[in-house]
Amino acid sequence: MESILAIAVGILVACAVFLILARDLIRIMLGLAILSNAANLLIFTSGRVTRDAPPIVPENVKVPEGVIANPLPQALILTAIVIGFSLLAFALVLSYRAFATMRTVDVDAMRLAEPPYPGQNVPSGAAGRQVERDTARLPEAAE
Amino acid sequence: MTVWLLFWPVLLPILTASLCLVFWTRPDLQRVVSLVGTAVLAAGILALFREVWTSGIVSVQAGDWPAPFGITFVADTLSVTMAALTALIGLGVAVYAMGDLGHARESHGFHPLFQGLLAGVGGAFMTGDIFNMYVWFEVMVIASFGLITLGGEREQIDGGVKYVLLNLIATALMLMAIGLLYGATGTLNLADLAQVVPDHPDRGLLTAIAALFLLAFAMKAAVFPLYFWLPASYHTPAAAISAVFAALLTKVGVYALIRVFSLVFTESQEFIYAVLLVAGIVTMLVGVLGAIAQDDVRRVLSFNLVSGIGFILIGVGLGTALGLAGALYYTVHHIIVMSALFMVAGVAQRLAGAPGLNDLGGLYLKHPWVAVLFFFVAMSLAGVPPLSGFWPKVILVKASLATDAYVVAAAALVTGLLTLYSMAKVWSLAFWKPQPEHVVAAAGPGIMETGEMSRGDTRMTLLPIAVLALITLLIGLFAQPLLTLSERAADELINHQPYVTSVLGGEGA
């Protein structure tokens, strides 16, 4: 069971890396979502998978009898899910705001904070997704 | 009482942040709450510092769960020094922010976010549990996300996108490394890991996990080749915010790096230290070369910040007590000087009404005090005696010569020279040369007199800079106490048995 989950983690990370390497901000966000889920699944797998043995200590006993499932990874994952969820929510709002201010989702075309280096050909948006250009302020419009 | 003091760096900022939220509609009250809260924070940490200095490492188990099952908070010399610096910078920035932040930024939640950031940084320094460290990293990161985009200017959104993306990837990597380490060892307590990891049979697996940790922390600390997010974003927010970021955020990454690799992964040190040494040399050279090429003053400083991280890394990478002591000394110096530099750069940019070196100028004539303060801290960064930057460089060069690492010593000296050049460039272009006519004409009359800053604002912002500049002079003139402190912290890191004993009790001895 662990090996199947481990392979699943590997596939998820591969998908995440593929998406994060894209220029499109939305794809990068999806990649991040998958990456944080891969991390959660990885913690779950690291805690070993035990079937049909809930970690419940019977009455009048201090130590559970026999092998039980490991409850700690689930506590860790719960923490990580909550954190990951809020961070992703922030990142999505920021992406929308970035699109609203810069009119592009192409991270290569976002050259406001860092001006383009000499000779850089700033792309004009992600795969034709450019809507109207704010001609007065985008750096390449000056040329 | 000590028990409460250990949670002080976390509890107090959270309390202050909550109080600030209560007074959401009253930014003027938030100011007072934030300032008083940070002052009380500093007082508590000083008391904790005294405790650690006199009676050694102290630790506390949250909820009285015996270690390694509960969450542990530990204060050793390193962590309490870092927490004290956090409080010092917090206090400085809280004062600076009064004169620097506009009403809009203050009423949109600067104070609660700032206190949240301090809580995250303090928690990361005090915790003795690797997963708990991840949680504090995230507290710090989410607060910093809010701060870097606070104000919502176009450049901030652009810089914020890059900052957020890279930080999210780094925390995901850290979480994966923690998961794998837990799977391999079955524990998350740092002191317990220090016992389990050296006896673990699967060396290859642990080296891979160590490399993953190195990657995640190096990304946080802005180490070559993972530093690009820093100069892309640190110059965009308000000056007060970039000052606190420059002082603390990358240092948390460095602290985590030092903590994990001195306590847990001590076996595969050869490999990790070699990586740190090479990465450190490249980071400091690339950083300072980048600084020379930049135009925006705060981008120059961002690259110098990256360069300073390289200095710390070579001290760690040398693997000797002297090198580590030099690295810790440099960390203290760098935190103080970097925040002061970012603050004074913010004042200069506002007074002159322009961000770029080419458009700045003439500040020495119009605002001699700003110019003098900048010169002072800039020379400290460049390592001119008798200021505080001089001694750690001497120690680091001495430590590298002692281990026959001549390349490292040469790189450190070359970087020092180039830093001097880059600071001199900023000085002569921004302060010494007259401001170009077209900028003065475009800005209209009066911009050279006070800029957009009132006299009260200027005084309020110059006060913390002057105090920090005084501190860098004092620790330069009286270097011995800080050197003793660094040596003691380095010794505790290398001989970590007392740390383990303090956390795990008698069985760890």
C-alpha cells in the first residue's frame, strides 16, 4: 500500500513541477495546489498505513492493545491543509489582482518591479491571453 | 516565570496583534498599542536573555507533555540572541513606521500584520520541534505576504507575485523534507532527532532528506542560485516594511539552516559543508556584483543583503568553532546594519522624490544628517574599522586561513572591497553629486526642501536609524562582549549535548 501511495506522490510532484515551470500564472497556481497536496499525501504515507485499527485506547487501559494506526500524521496533515489552503487562497487573490493591474498572466511579461534587462524581448502576454494593454505604463510600450 | 518568558516572543506579539485588531478603526490607537507591545516584548526577551546567560539552556514542554511527544520551546544563546534582535528591530521599525507609513497603509492593517510577523519570527527562533518550526515559518510568511502587498501599488503586486510564489514552493519543499524525516525516524523533536539520526542505518536516505532541507532553507535565506525573488520584491513595499524584511526574514532561513545542520544532520557534514562553502562564495560575489549594477537604491541594498548571506554561509561552511562564531557575529551586525540602511534609503528616496541613483542627488547639502547617517551605516556594512562590520570579517578571514581555505579568504576580501565600492557609489551618486536639473524641474519647487515629508516625520524616522547607527559603532568599539556571546553560541551549537539534555531530561545525558 505504501509503495502505491509513494508512486502517487511522485506522479503528483511531477505534475506540479511541470505546471510550475509554465509561464502562465494560473498554471503555476494549480501546480502549487498540487504540490502542497503531494506534500500532505507524503506525510500520510510516511506515517505508515494501517488498516482497520483505529487509534482508540479501550477503557481502563493506558496503552492500546496491539498495533494501531498512527494518528500523528493526520494531525500534521490537518495543520498543513489549513495553512496550505489559506496561503493558496491568498495567492489566488494576488494572481487576480496581478491580472487586474498588469493585464497579463504571463510571469515573463511582469516587469514592473524589475525593469527588463538590456536586450530582453518582453513577451506581450501569456499565449495570446493579453486583453487591452495599459500602454502608458507597461515598460515595453516606451520603446 | 521562565516558563512564561520562553513563550514571550510568541505570546506577546499575538496579544498585541489581537489588540490592534480590536482597535481596527483607530489607527492612532493601534500605533500606541503596537509600540507599547513591542517595548514589553523587548523587556521580556531581555529578562529571558539574562536567564539563559546566567543559568544556561532552558526549555519548556507545551501542555506538560513529556518530550519528545509534545511541542518543545528551547532558549539557548543563539535563539535568545536572535529573539532579542527581533525585538530590537521590531521596536526600531515600529517607531520608524510612524513617520514613514501613510495613513492608508496604517489603516489597512500594518500593525496587526507587523505583530503577526514578529510572532512568526519569534516562534521560529524559540521552537525545538521541526514541524512547529514549519508552522511558525508559515505564520511569518502569511504576515509577510500581507505586508509586501500592503498599499497595492503596481510594483508591489508584481514583486509580491514573485515573492509569494517562491516562498510557497520553499515551504512545500520544507514540508516534504519534514514528512520524509518523520517517516525515516518517527520523531519531530529536534533534540530527539539529534539522538536518533546519527544511529540511523540508511545513510543515503538521510543525506537526501538533508539535501531537501538545505534546498528549502537556502530558498528562504536567499542563497545563490535561489535568491532571485529577493531583489525582485524587497524594494517595492514601504521602507519600514522592507527594513524589517531585510533584517529578519532571510535570517530566519539562516537560523533554521544553522540549527538543523548543527543539531540533526551532523554525520553527513562533509558534503553539506562543502555545498555551503561553495554556495556562500558564489552568493557573496554574485550579490555584490549585482549591487554594483543596480540603479534603485533599495535594489542595491537588496543585492548587498544577498551578499551578506554569503558571508554567513562561509562561516558555517568552514565547520570550525571560530568560523561559526564569526558567522553569528556577522549575523548580528548584518541584522542591525541592513535594517538601518533600508530605513535611511527610504528616507532619502522620499526626501529627494526619486528612487533611482541617477535621479537622486544633492542630499548632503540639503539634509546633512540623513547623509551622515547613511555614510556611517554604509561604511559599517563595507567593514571599515572601527564600525561593527570590521570584526566579523577579520574573524571569518582568520578562520578560513586557519583551515587553509585561501580561496574563501580571498573571496571574502574581494567581496569586502566590492561592497565598499558599491556603497561609495551610492554615497557619491545619491548624496554628493547635485541632483540632475530635469528631476528638480519635473518635481517642481520645494521638493528639495522637505520632499513629501514633514519635519516631524523626518525626526521620527531618523531616530531609530540614529540608535541603530550608534549600536553598530558601539559593538565595533567594544567588540569583546559580542565576540564572547558569539563564541558561546557557537560552542553550544557544536557541543550540542546540553541542548539535548535540557530538552529530554536525564535520559539524554
